[in-house]
Amino acid sequence: MTSARLHLDGKDYELPVVRGSEGETGIVIDQLRSSSGAITLDPGFTSTGACRSAITFIDGAKGILRYRGYPIEQLAEHSDFAEVAYLLLYGELPTQEQSAAFRADLTYHSMIHEDMKKFFEGFPPNAHPMAILSAMVASLSTYYPGTEEESNEINFVRLIAKVRTLAAYAYKKSIGQPTIYPRNDLSYCANFLHMMFAVPAEEYVINPVLVRALNMLLILHADHEQNCSTSTVRMVGSSRANIFASISSGICALWGPLHGGANQAVLEMLQMIADDGSGYQKWIDRAKDKDDSFRLMGFGHRVYKNYDPRATILRKMAADVLDELGVSDPLLDIARDLERVALEDEYFVERNLYPNVDFYSGILYRAMGIPTNMFTVMFAIGRLPGWLAHWKELREDDSSRIYRPRQIYTGYTERTYQPIESR
Ligand code: ACO
């Protein structure tokens, strides 16, 4: 089939069909409005493709996630975050030389301008670190205002390098400690842990278990095709806004509890269940009750309707890392019980609701000593290479146009203005 036929108001329209490299089918409707006057309506974009993309493939029914063709399971086991960032941005795994150069760039661009440290002083102590991060990332555009052509490549590296410094500074600010400068002898993830947890008075010893866990968490979050925040980055980028403004908007989109904010919401939910003490069945029942707004956070996904392959990896890793660190966390036990009960419950089975990546990531971050309000920031650090890769792909596509959806208007038809005294 190379075309689809639409029958509308007594007329037939021939719509071209495109096939993706994994066989997905798309009906091209970009001429539909000009030829028929009609538009398609798909709030939430469940059946709408916004672009062609060669970055990430997801098969939600089979639980498949691949970056540039490589299965997430292989990348999580054998790669590290810097290499995955390179893969997403440039399309291929780096050679040894490319890898060394990229890692050196990430190291040498990790400091932020000293003046930017003053910005942190202006935020109240309890400011949410996602607000600080999005403001800081937008502010980077004032320090690197160069023209796009000359600066995009270096700005990709600057952003990946600096985002962890900004995140760690936001944390240090929130707990009233002095900021810690990055060290050039440390890898990407080790450097982040150093800036988060070192204090000037004593030497901070990097724990390789934490470095490995952090690499894996960031890899699992690195891209997820046209999700809410990535679509936001593309949307903003489509207006030719600069890379810092575009990424800052992605951070804001990620913040919401239905998206990246879910990892914080999961931990808060598990804590609430623990504090409540009356067992998890009550919460399962509330999640099923249509008159109750409570949902099981960390359950369900727009795309994965079978299982989330990232959750499978993290479930195992959470247990291993807690064992290795010698941490026992009652919230992990509650999480497992909740998962077991929900997976047997007809409501969840019928709706194909499974734990998503965020169900276990919070447990891991907590074991690593990362506070709950930083969880979504961790997600943002991980997702950054994906956002950048999509922004780059959009800008390199000569056929891309400004994103401008249509609507079906449901308001008043024309009416006459009434002066205020006669209303
Ligand atoms: N708990 C209870 N019921 C749920 C849940 C949940 N977590 N998720 C979905 N449902 C129910 C809905 O009420 C709906 O039931 P109905 O058909 O009887 O009306 C049905 O399952 C379908 O759910 P939708 O909300 O239509 O699914 P959608 O694809 O729009 O939403 C989402 C997906 C936002 C992830 C949703 O499942 C949810 O809110 N989950 C909790 C938040 C969460 O974990 N978000 C993280 C997503 S992963 C990520 O961003 C990395």
C-alpha cells in the first residue's frame, strides 16, 4: 500500500503512505487542509507523528527501546553515559580518538562563568532545583550569544558539560554548603558525585558502585523519541529559538508529575504509604476509584503497554546496588509489594498498566544520597543528549517548518460587543 483513501463529504482524497525502517506506517496529511479544508483532531497526539526521526526506536507492545539501533539493554550493560551522549548526537559509537576528544571537551567545559554563581544567591533556599536549572540554562544564552552556525556544536558540549555543574550548585545552595568546583581528573558521573557530595574540609572518596549506577540511570533516560519534553524542545527550536532557550523549555516540560516529575511523585507516594501504615491495598483501591484523583505514580505509560524495558533493568539494579551499598530500604519492599499486587489486579491488567522507569529510579537515587527534589533534575541531566540530538536533527532538516498545529474551534460564533453599562 503506497496510499490511503479518505472519503469525506462525497469526495475521495488519495493520501500518500510512508514506511519507517521498522515497518511503521504513516499516512501523510500535510496537504489535507489545502486540498479538502479539513484537519485531523488528535488531542494528546496519540496517533500523530510530528516528524521523521532516525534517533530512537520504541516498540511499546514488545517493550523494545533502541538508540541509533542499539538495544538499551546492551548500552546499559556495556557503555557509559558520555559514549551514549556521543552516539545520540552524532549517530555512531565513537572511535577511541573521538571518544577521548569528546570526554576531554566535557571535562574542559564543565565550569560555569564565575558571575553566574551570583544568580544562585538570588533564589530562596527552598527553591525547587528544576526552577533553578531551567533559569540557569536559559541564562547560559547570555554568556554564549554567538551565531548559530559558529556555535551550535560547541554549545552541545557546553550544555552536557555544564548541566551537571549547575545541578550540583543548585543542590549545594539548597543545603547552604559552599559550591565545589569540578575536577579535571574525574569522569562525567564521578565529577557530578564529587560536586554534589564533597565538602571543602575533607577528601571525598568516589564510590565506583555509585558511578556505575549513575551511568546506567542516565543512559536509561537519555532519549525516548517524541515524548512531552522532547516535543517541546523541537517545538521551541522550530521557531529558530537558540539552543539554550529550547533546552530550558524542555526542562520545564519535564518537571510535570505526569512526565519527569513522576520519579519524585513515586518516592513521595511510597513514603506516604509507609507513614500511613495501613497497607498498600487501600492505595490500590484508591487508584482504581474513578471518583478519586489518586493514581499509582510510576505506573502506566503512553507508549509501553506491555512492559517498560528500562523498568526491568532498574528493578534488578535497585536490588543489586542496595545490596552492594549495604542499604536496606523499607520503601523498596513497599515498591515490590505494590508492583506484585497491582500486576495481579484486574484493573491494572485490563489497562496494561505496568511499572515505568520512574518506579525504581527514585529508590536508587535515594540510596545514592540524592534528595527527592533533585530526582527530576537527574532525569534532566540524563535526557539532555536526547533533547540535543532531536534539536540538531530538526535544524539539519531543510524541510522542517515552524510547528504550528491547528484546532477545531468550539467557542461562540460571531456576536456583537455590548457596552459595559448594558451588560
Ligand atoms: N494509576 C491508576 N490508573 C491509571 C494509571 C495509574 N498510574 N495510569 C493510567 N490509569 C488508567 C486511567 O485512569 C485510564 O483508565 P480508564 O480507561 O478507565 O479511563 C487508563 O488507565 C488509561 O490511562 P490514560 O491516562 O488515558 O493514559 P495516558 O497514556 O494518557 O497516560 C500516563 C499515561 C500519564 C503515564 C499515566 O499512566 C499516568 O498518569 N501515570 C502515573 C504518572 C507516571 O508514572 N508518569 C511517568 C510516565 S513515564 C515518564 O515520563 C518517563
